[in-house]
Amino acid sequence: MGDTPLDRTTTPPPLAVGPPHSRLEDVFGILTGTYLASLGLFLLGSVSAVTGGTAGLALLLVQVAPVPFGVLFFAVNVPFFALAVWKKGWGFTAKTAAAVGLVSALSALHPLAFDGPVDIDPVYAVLSGNLVIGIGLLVIFRHGASLGGFNILALVLQERLGWRAGYVQMAFDAVVVLLAFAVAPPTTVLLSVAGVVLLNVVLALNHRPGRYLGH
């Protein structure tokens, strides 16, 4: 059943707060999340697809520059670490820098395991890759970190200029995907768009305040 007007206007009961994660849980959680995210990015890279955020920008750059994905991904995130310190504090920034570094390092593992890019159906690669990335991001978020990138800048622009962070993030993602037209076939770009939508649906349905009690 849908919400009634009373449901939407009545103040909800306070949310229960679960116990915080231990340091060991944070370490294992971030390792798990970054492994999944790096695996999803490997699948996308194998079919020259992109996704949103700085990960998508790094996937795009790797197609035009003879530099490993991991190096590019870490490099494009460096400017955002200062913003993260300012907006989120040192604890969040340290975890985020560690997560970005782990994805950068783990991105070199998958080509070795598969002996290079895999020969895989593009539709399967894009949809599966974005699903795996979405699950990895959920794990990372729930352990107080992120994969850096445009979302931090979007929050700054929202506070400074009043621009809605969600729309700003969407605009950045759209620019990254549109730039892919310069280096990838239109069908691959359109698949990338579908993948970005799928990734955001995964996050929207699962990353909600009050849904998860550990923090």
C-alpha cells in the first residue's frame, strides 16, 4: 500500500542506532567493497565501456593514454581529497583515500588472473559490472568511506551556490558518458548509459538512512 497523507506528515519514530563497526570490521568491509568495485570496473574496461564518477573518467582516459587504470583512477581523485578533509573530516578522508588506493591496486590483479581483458558479451559485462560496482559501493559506504570523486564537489557546490547535489552529480556523470562518444562506438556508449542508470538504481534502493543500523 502507498503512503497516506497522514503517513507523510506525521513525525516518524526515532531510528534505532546499531553498534558501530569495529576497526577489524571496517578493514574487512572496505577490502570486500573495493575488491567488488575493482572487479566490476575490470568487466567494464574489458568492453571499453565507462561508468559515472571519477572511475568512469579514468576508464575513459585509459583508452587515450598509455597509463594503467589504477594510476589514472588515483590521480584524478587526488584533488578531491582536500575537499573531503574540508567537508567530511580526516577520518572519512583517510578511509576514502585507502579505498581509492585499494581499487587502484586491485585493478592490476584482475588482468593477471584472467590473463588480460576477457572476451565477454558487452551487455553482460556492462550490466554485471555495474551491479558488482553498486554492491561494492554499498559495502564501502556502510563502513564510512567512499571512492571519492564528484560527489564531494557536488556537496560543496550545493552549499556554496545552492545547486542540488544530486543534479550536479548527474551532470558530471553525463559529461563523462558523453565524452565516451569520442573514443567508443555509439552502441557501447548507450550500453554505458544503461549501466549508469542500473548502478544508481542499486544505490537508490539500498542506500537509505535508517535501513542499516551498523555505522
